[in-house]
Amino acid sequence: MTSAKRIPQFRLMTRGGVSLHSRIGRSSAVLVVCGCATLALAATRVADADVPIERIGEVEVLPSPFGPHWMWVSDALLERIALVDLDSGAFLGQINAGYGVPVALFSPDRAEIYLPETHHSRRTRGIRTDVATIYDAASLSPVDEVILPPKRAVNPLPVGNSALSDDQRFLAVFNMTPATSLGVVDLEERRFAGEIPTPGCSLVYGVGDRRFAMLCGDGSLLSVTLDEAGRVRQSQRSAPFFDPELDPVTEKGVRWGDSWIFVSFAGWAHVIDFSSGEPSFESPWSLISAEDRARSWRIGGAQHLALHEPTGRLYAAVHQGGPDTHKEGGTEVWVYDIAARERVGRIELRNPGVTVMGMSLAFGRDWAWPFDGLYDFLLDHVAPAFPIEHIAVTQDEEPILATASSFSASLAVYDALSGEFLRRVVTGNMTVQALQPSPFRGLVAAGVGALP
Amino acid sequence: MTALDRWISGVTRWLAQRTSRRGLVGTLGMLLIGGAALPLLPVARRAGAREPAPDEPDRSTPEGDPTSCEYWRFCSIDGFAASCCGGTATSCPPGTQMSAVTWIGTCRNPADGKDYIVSYNDCCGKGPCGNCFCHRNEGDKPVYSPQRSNDIGWCMGSAGVIYNSTVSIVIGVATEQRGRTGGAA
């Protein structure tokens, strides 16, 4: 805490004194000083009686470890990621980013946050610079950066544009020019390790200590293994495991231990196990029963899947709609026991709350009953339904489900185990493009920032 | 125009100028205001000056109006229609650059019942337009099928990555019936 509190507390007084002395005569200066001293004495007496004299220049750093119910909320309008506490509703801090939807990567062991960014020297034009910025997780200040080739893919996906290797040595960034490739950053040596062409394959998911996986246009999967220097040691393409024409999987996969789960437009869950090194494809199972399918239930949304690792539960946003509604938000979240491949719960979603310019339109909390609940009543029964495009679940033993609609800065928060609605939390964002649960183990406060 | 209309219009356009992802503003309008607010915006209907191509639907219908998201060519679009942004359905707004690479969709022209291949080129180098956000995803595929994915920011290469709007250019007649995905598999 103290490292951030180096304060130039006498600067104001010194500057003022020099300025006064140079402009007025010595006798006048004495009068001024005496007057000031009298005023200061009076002020001190008042201050002693009420509030202690305070220091100017204090800057907070986040405590370590982070709270288990902290959530990072991305905003493409403000080009930032806000950190909020879903329990208290408090806004805790933010990381700024460049163009597009900012999605950060969190090191489980180091108190660092990695953020691939794209900037133009004249904001909408000029020289493009892509950079992987390394932030101190406690101060949220940039401590280092690695310049990337200006090829980073630009899309609104909440996952798949960059990934950490499991040993946290390498950061892989998905490039698209439209030729596809991976840019590899050595996070220990803080250098760009090189570019790996990946023709026909896109996106990137961490699947091992030095291994990444990519989805390919023919429905296959590319595994890329790196050597000590970040070069390709092995690159292997699987047989197709889904039909990219008839029923493609969405890019919004979730990780489950050594496996990744991708769900198709029609709701088939493809579980890919990487524990043996080579990808192993389990037979897909359907999140939508035949009966529900007949009622037009479908998966959909910009971030339609979430997973709670300790209980092995999968959360999927679903709605009733026709073909090509794979990006439409959910009206319910269905909960599955992944191991048993069965649905164990349904959570009917409520309106996450209305904000304009980041400010909540909530009102009447201090009004007399029953009018103190008027805002909630209007949201739940009168306001148009907000399709829930983003869902995320915290990874602690008492997990929280956070839900968001892209164009409200308010989140609706549920008990992820019981499905009980808990509260609404305002993020201060203009929009929500991605939700990321915060890591909550380790994370020691570090040395503020080093980059200007 | 009432004060409420002006306020909503102002808020929507302010957001539009600052958005960095295609689609933000239109959906905001759809969610908060409802589709009814979009006609209130001071849309530059330059496309209206252009005569419809032969065999296109009547311009007085949504399917034939390039400033309507129901315009038949917009079936796979996810972004701002250039025809509402100072351009036309086939040309970009002033000062922007048209992306050389693009995704394609297959749209049925109700005037002749034929399926056409439509190239959706992004207009780049200026911030998002904000007018006529059209979020239709017919035939849209994930990013790993780039030629069919409307989530990709196609402003890349020399034009820079800043997205403004999208044109829809007919580049051929589809010879096969378009397929559906995500059906009752």
C-alpha cells in the first residue's frame, strides 16, 4: 500500500511562496505571511476539532488476494475493462485498452494482467501499433510491454483472440490480415518470440504447458506445441470433429480442466480432452432435449457459455428462436452436470437493469413500501426484455452467476448454485462486451507501474 | 420532434460516435428505445437519390429500401448500412476506404425470387456511423469460416482497423439453394 503513496505534499506551498516573494515587496510579504499564519492557525483549530489533516496524492492499490466475487467487465465504447465487486456492488478500478473489445488474460501465479491492444497514432488513422501490455495486478498500472506485429484480429469475441500457455511462459495472439497466424510473446523474457503461420485455422485456446489449439475452417482442430524459444516444435491437425457448414460450433468455448467444451449452433456440446497431449474428441451430447428443440429452444449470445470448475457445472444462455439466431441473447440459463451430461437446473433471467451513459436509472429505493420496489417491478414486468448476451460464473465455493446485456452497464447477479436472484450491480460502463471472473488466489501487490 | 425524441436521438448518436464495435448503437436503440426510435434519427437518405436497379423490389417497400434493415441485400449484415451513412448500398461514405477483403452472404431477391451472392465490404478509416444498425445474421458463420463471418472487423491492412459502415454489393447469382445452419439437427 505504501509504495503508491509518494506524495509531493509541500509542492504547492513552496511554489506559492516563491511566486509571492518575487511579486511583492518584503514588508508586504511579511504581512501576507502573518495573515496566512493566522488563517492557518484558525483552520488548524477547526481541523483538530473535526477531521484530521489529510495527505494529498493518495492512490489505492488493490488488496491481495482479490475477492472471489470480483468481475472484470469489458467495454468497447470506453475502451476499458472495469473491475467490480458483485457482492457490494463497488467499483474497484479499471484497465484502459485500445480499439476493439478488450479481453485480458490473468496469470494464476504472477500478479500480472496481460492485455493485447491496438492503437492508431491519430486515434482513427495514422500508424497502427499493436502491443501486449503487462499490468501490475495490484496497482493496475502498466509495468512493461511487448510490441506486436500490427496484425491482431479485430472481432467482438470474449474468448479466443489470445491465450496463455498453462505454464504462463508464452502468450499467443491470434492474427488475421486476413492470412491467419499466431504471434507468440515470451512473457518471462518480455520479447516477441515470433509468428507462426496457421493457414485455414483461427482463434487460439490454451490447452497445455506449451500448447495451443485453434479451430479450422474444415471443422478440424490444430494443435501447436512450442519449444523453449517459442518456436513451433510440433503442429498437428486433427480430423474434422464437426461440420462447419451444417452445424458449426461457436467460438465461445469454455475450459473444463484439461478439456475445452464447444457448443454448436444446434446445441451439441463437443468436449475435447487434451490431458494426454493429443486431443481426444468425445461423442457430442445435446444441451437441448428433443422436446425443447421442438419448442425452438436454442443456445445463443455473444458469451453464451460459462463453467464452474469445482462442481463441474456448465451454464448456457438459451432462448426460443429460429435458425440464424446463434447471436441472440438468452431468456434463461440452463445448468448442466457435465459429467452426467444432464440438465440440473433452469434459471429464468431477469432484466439486468437500465443505464444511460453508464448511470443507472434506478429510483425510489428510499421510498415507502411498496413504492420502494417500483423500479424492480417496472424492470421485471413492464420494460422490454433484455436479451442476456453475456454470462459468467465465479470459481469459488459459493459461486455467483453474472449476466449482462450488451447495451446496459448493469449486471444481474444470481446465486450460481441455487439460481436465486441476488441483486443488480452497476459497472459504470457504457456497454458490456465481455465478463471475466477475477482470479482470487495468489496475487501479491507489486511495484505500482514502470511505464510512463 | 418532441424533446424526448431529440434527447433519445442525441444520446444514440453520441454513443454511435464513440462505439468501437459494429452493432453497439443499433442494438442499444432496439433495446432501450425500440425500433420506433430509429426513424427519428436524422438519417441522410442519399441512397434515395439512386434509382433502383432493374429487378429489385419496389423502393417503397422495406425489402427495396436501402435505408431499411429489411433491404433484401442486408440478409447477412451485422453493422451500419453505408446507405444511411453518406454512401449508398454499393459505395462508401466520403473519406472512408472500402476494405479489399470481405465476407459474403447469399440473399434472396423477392423481386425475381433468385438468390444472389452479396459481398459485404466494410468502409474504413472513420469511426462508426451509428445510423441504420442492421443485425441480420442469415448464413453467418463463426470466425474460423472468415468468408462467411460478419463478426470479423474487415477493416484490415492499409485502411487501418477503424470500422465505419458496410456496403452490400451483388457479385453474382447463386447457382445452388442456400443452406441453413443451426436447424433441428
